[in-house]
Amino acid sequence: MLEPGSVLEQLNHRFPQPARYWVGFSGGLDSTVLLHVLTSLREHLRAPLSAIHIDHALQSGSSAWADHCRTECERLEIDLCTLVVDASAGPGESPEAAARQVRYRAIAETLGRGAMLLTAHHRDDQAETLLLQLLRGAGVEGLAAMPAVREWNQGWHARPLLEFHRRAIRDWAVDRRLQWIDDPSNAASVADRNYLRHHVMPGLVARWPGAVESIARSASHCADAAEAIRHQAEADLGRALLADRIKVPVLRDLPRVRARNVLRYWLRERKVPPLSLRRLNDALDQFCHAGADAAVRIVWHGVEMRRYRDQIWLLNVPRQTVDKRPVDWVGEEMRLGPGLGLVRRREVPGGIDPARWERARVQIAYRYSGLRCRPGGRSGTRSFKKITQEFGVPPWQRETLPVLMIDDRPAAIANCCVCHPFTVGKDEPGWFIEWIPD
């Protein structure tokens, strides 16, 4: 049985306090019931209530659905925002996934900070989601299916009907003679979820009447397990991080499953596409066990991980050839060409002689054959490679590491050293060149 009081308990006491509630209102059965339940509770809610409708423009009747939603909201005295989007799927893209992605993007761009989106997912949806994730080979996070509430888009996304069954929602609507629209696409079995709903779930429920409840309960257990794993991964990641890099010795000391989760959560925090389990295991093996001189590089979806001096770096794969022609120095700092980052000068003791700088031609150049430098205050020259090794510059950065030239002679290697004879005394102020890579 659908209990509006239980919905109110969730909104007022279990969920965060938003600036405004937005009901995702499609005009279908489930969202119609959610809108009416919330309207009946409006005086007890702790934030204003509005509705949002997305017209996907995929069917000829979509404008009529929008009209129905507008009429219903006017009758209930609920503000409605209607957005028309292009939800056409691209080549090889699932129509359902494309529509969902466009729908949530449009909503995210409309809702303000601190808003809570309320959608009408229920217990049967939860069971279907777990089965879909199981068939995709998901881990415990995927098998946790849909949370009742989660942070989303500078606010929250909540599902206050998640503890109720589809039958209870329909009974509530029928008892109150509500009007809703049946989407004809829901009757088709082309989409995976519809196939489960029409062909798989009825057989499961016929054999095991409590199947929906049991599957949803398993999703809850998986959610608890995923939360415990997340806390452990966050703690392990905290020990493994050095600046924005991962310390390989920490990974080696961890049990394999925890080491793998460190990489997984690090990638997630950096908002890059996930690696498959096979590639994640392969990366872990290479990072932890390849020889010290091995150039370990894992590339996928425009990003890459590299190992250098027992640290793992996460980088963007260069998408274009960089222009490394020398450029004249202008101002205190310079944005170099695409892919080359930014250079700036700062005053330090023993830096480049400011007087020589002012009366010479100063340029930014890059590594060239035979480049050598005698670091200030030291005897003997060293090759560019030796200097960058000494100062811990990773091999992949060396070709774009800026070299400051004064009258066509190397005066400094950015982030490393100032070259003789352009230095001032060790206690005198001079210029040091800093480089911030892209």
C-alpha cells in the first residue's frame, strides 16, 4: 500500500533539505502518482514544489503529452517547466540511453543550486535495474542499483517511491481516478528493460512470488557493501596519494583487491572513463612488477597512466603536434602554444641576472641536440637529459620543457636550474623560470 506519510517522513527527516523540490513529470502513471502525493503533502514540505517535463520530440504525440502535463499542473496549481530536447540516438547508441542522457543534462542545466530532483522509480524498477546490471557483469556498486537519494548537480536526486511496488502505485491512482498517459513504447520488448518487465519478471514472480522484494533487498545489501568498499578505498587512496600522483610502494603493500580499488577510485575522482577489470588488473601488474627501467604506459579514451620513479601519473594524451618554435619573452608570464603550458618568472636568490635579462634578447625554446648547461654554483656542464633526471622531470615532459635562451645561449631550464654565466651571486635577487604543463 502506498503511504503518503512514509513519503513525507523520507523528505522531511531522511533526505537532505533542498532549496526547492522538482518533480520529474512525464505524464505517465508513476510520475502522476508522485506529483499528486506531493501535492497532497505540500503544506508539510520544507521547500517549494515545482514540476519539470521533458519533451523528447521522438514521437508524434509528444506535444500532446506536454499539453496534458501543463493542464494537470495548472489544475494542481503547480509551477511547470517544459523543455524540448533533441533525444535522437547517434550511430551505435542505445535510444534509451541517449534519451536518458539528454533528459538529465537538460534538467541539470535548468535546476538551480541546492535543488532536489524527485523521480518516481519504485520497487519493481529497482529489481529490474539490478537484473540489468547483473547481466552487464557489474560489481557491487552497479548491483546496488538506484539509491534512494544521492548528491547530483549541485543538489540531489531522490526517489521517494522506491520502497513501494508498481501494483501499489497503480492501485493508488485507480482509487483516486487519476488521469495519466500510457507511453506506447513501454509495451514494446525491444528495449532491454521492457523485455525484462514483460517476459522475465512475470515468470520469476510466478515461480517466486516474493522475487521483486528479494531482488530489491539484495540491491540494498550491495549498497551497504559498496559503501564499506568506498570508505576503505578512500582511506587507502589517502595513504597512496602524493600531490596528484599514486605511490606505487603503497599499492604493492596492499592486498590486490584494495590496490585495484585505489586505482579505480582515483580514476573516478579525476572524472576519467573507467578501465575494464581486465585492463585494471593488467595495469596494476605492470605498475607494481615491471622492471624499474620499463616505460609503463596504459592508454584509453584520450587519457593515459604512466609510471615514473615509483609514482603513477594520470595525463591527457596529446591530441595535436605542438609548435616548438622559439618565441620572444613578453611580460611576467606567458601562455605558450597549445599543449605547451604556461611559463612565468619569479624572484629568487641566485637567479638570472636581471641586468643581463633587460639588455638582451630573451626567448623560450625547447630541447635541441647537444644542449648542455652548467648549473649555477656548480662545476662542469651537464647534458639536458642528466639535468632533467636530477630534477625528476618525467621523460614525457622533457620534449616540451621550456628552455630560456638569452642571446641564443641557454640561461635556464624551467623548474630545474639557472645556467652559468647568467646567474647572480647566491644571495642576490634574480629570476627563476617556472613551468606549469597543460
